[in-house]
Amino acid sequence: MLSPSELPSRSEWRVDSWKEFPAKQQPTYLDSAEFQKVFSRLCTLPPLVSSWEVDKLREQIALAQDGSAWLLQGGDCAESFDECTSASIASKLKVLLQMSLVLIFGAKQRIVRVGRIAGQYAKPRSSDTETQGETTLPSYRGDLINSAAFDAAQRKNDPWLMLRGYERSALTLNFIRSLSEGGFADLHHPEYWNLDFVADSPECERYQKMVASLRDALDFIETISTNPFPELRRVDFFTSHEALHLPYEEALTRESVRGTGWYNLGTHFPWIGERTREIGGAHIELLRGIRNPMGVKVGPTADPDEIVELVRLLNPDNMPGRITLIHRIGNGKVEQTLPNLIEAVAASGQQVLWVCDPMHGNTVSAKSGHKTRKFDDVLGELRSAFAVHRECHSRLGGVHLELTGENVTECLGGATGLSEDDLHTAYNTTCDPRLNYEQAMEIAFSITNEILKP
Ligand code: PEP
Ligand code: CO
């Protein structure tokens, strides 16, 4: 790895200066003329979000850094083009809204809602190839790049998929915007309250009680006020995805018409993955030049000094709300690893929001070969993260989850005790295992308990 002094001058950021740095996890396209055609087209298409929205999210994350809000980020590991459906989008929005309701009402926290949605189409892979039996093919890298089916033609990188991904992102975002602006996200709407829990879930009763108190509170507010708050009828909902595929991210990075600099307008909140966050790398170069708030994943082997260096590089002016460090360490390892990271960042004086991703350090293989995660490991890592932050006089300010609003069978355990034998029944993920609706709601209640601890 290059040390900062050996890097090309960092002051000369351009939207394509990332090309001067080594880029990991990038697809190669055999037909470069075809790639160029798609890239040029993408550069001319309208942005998906506005710089005003991006600035608003940065301000909200700054509030979370100050302790007056909490970040809830969640969605698929990898979105798929086939799942760009009304039901799938609505159910993801619904579970995130209901989780945030639990947190707002239970933990008395303002919630910043961010979906892993409307662009989470590119995946880093630990191996370039996948072998099944006698056949070895290129790995699936997400619908933005190739297709999941184990077939030579489907696994070929196709530049036109970037355009399909942009379009799916726009369709998804359009539906999210209309749902979050009223009706569906209106606290008076019954859909908001419906709980599709199985009746024997221990959290069902707790949720119903909470809903009853909330209804009373709403009635009270509307009785005494002739001017009810707009917040009761709509919500802010932001999008995020891993900024992995650099040409795609470059094409959506635009200079603001109001002269406030460059923004990635393909999403509100890009994040840099654990595998592509090295200081000398192209991903850091592209992201350091934009104004968006951004996440950086931090794994168990991260060097605290390097993380501090990285935060400085991405946020030289120590701008509030800009950097969210998302630690994903693994249950049982948090106590040993996290304090050094927290202390190094605190000593540097850099402002960050600390968020726990209790998913990516807890992936295991079931006997059947399914990639899975144990609910207890997810919860265990989350609880340890809360405890360690408290001990270090720091604050855990959010959670980053892989979840779906549907009744999938991808993670083990939870109140219904999903077992290895159940995994095959609704194992629908194209990448990592997600919490199902009920497991996600259980996590929301557990987070509430943790936040309320003195
Ligand atoms: C992910 O969030 O899906 C992911 C690949 O995470 P990480 O970079 O933390 O491994
Ligand atoms: Co994942």
C-alpha cells in the first residue's frame, strides 16, 4: 500500500482522478466502445437525488453525532432487478418505518431513516471465480454488473446493466418518495400499524400496547391543536448503497448548480466497503471529493491509526455529519477490538457517528451449505457494541442491518426459533442472509432496551 506521502497530490481532485489510483473489485468490460456508450449516456441522465436532500441528510447525521438522533440503516445485502416490485419495496419501507416507530416511541429518539435501497446493485466478492462441480465461472458481482444464474452467458459483465440499474434505482426511488410523502407514511394510515407478526411472537403484545398508547397520544395532540404537525403525515427517507462500481459512481457525481461543490447524486449516502477502503485506493479518492455524508465499514483487523488517517483524508475540515464509521466486527470480538478504535478516533478530535453493523462479522455456513447468521450473534454483537461505547464514554448512534420486510428464512433463531432445517423454505437472497420481518422487529425492541439503559 502507498503511504500518504507517496500518493499523487491529493489536492488535485477531479471527478475522474480516481483513475490514477489502484481500484479493487472493478469489473472488466471486453467491449470498451460499448462501455463508453453506456457511460456517456449515464453522464447525461438526470440525477436521482438532489444536493439539497444530501445536505439535509448530512445535517441530520450531525444531529445524531451530537446525541439528539439515531441512525437506522437497513435493506437487502444486494437488491435484485427482479425484486424491483411494488410489494418488495413497500414491505421494506414498512419494516423500516415500523422499526423507527418503535425506536421513536420506545427510546424517545429522533430517527434518521436510511434504506440500503434504490442502487444497492454492486457487490464486492472474496473470489473472482465460483466453481460448481467441474465448472468455474466468474463470480456474480451484483445485477449492475452480471447475473446471478450459474451460466457462462449470464455471468459475463454487461455494461448495459449499469443503465438498467440506474433505471431500477429511479423506479424504486419514485415509489419510495410517493409512499413516504403521505398515505403510507401517515401515522393515521392503518397500513402503518398493521403487524404481520405471527400471533405467538412475544413482541406482538408489546407492539400492540405501544400502538394503543401512540393512538391515544395522537388523539390528544389533535384535540388540543388546530395545527397538527406535518411530521405526523410524512417521513424523511434517504437512500444508500455501497459506492463500489467506480465508473457508475463517477457518472452520477455532478457539480451542484448552486456552486456548493460536487455531489454523488446517485444516492444520498454512499458507503465504502471493508474491502475497498485502503488509503491508497481509488474508492477513497473518488469519495473524498464529494459533499455527501458517507459511511466507512470497519472490520475486525482495522488498524486504529489507519482509520484516523482515513477519516482525516475524507473529512479534512472535520465537517459535522460527514463521516459515519460502521463497525462490523463479529460477536465475541467487539470487546477486544472496538475500544482501541474508539479511543484513537476520540484522541484525533475527528467528529464521527459510530454505527454497528452486526451482520457482516457473523456470517457462517449451515450444514446444507446455505450462508446464514445466527440471530443471537447479531443481537450479541449489538449489545456488546452498546456496552463498549458506554464504557469508552462514546455513543453508539445507529445500526446498519441487512433485512427484508418479508417472511424469509435466511437467518437462524429469533422468537420463532428458525432452525437449519427451515432455511431452504424461503431462502431468497442473492447474496448475504437477511433478517426477516419478525427478526427485524425484535431487533428494534432490543435496541430500544439498550438505548434506555443508563
Ligand atoms: C455489505 O454491506 O453488504 C458488505 C459487503 O459489507 P462489508 O464491506 O462490511 O463486508
Ligand atoms: Co452483505
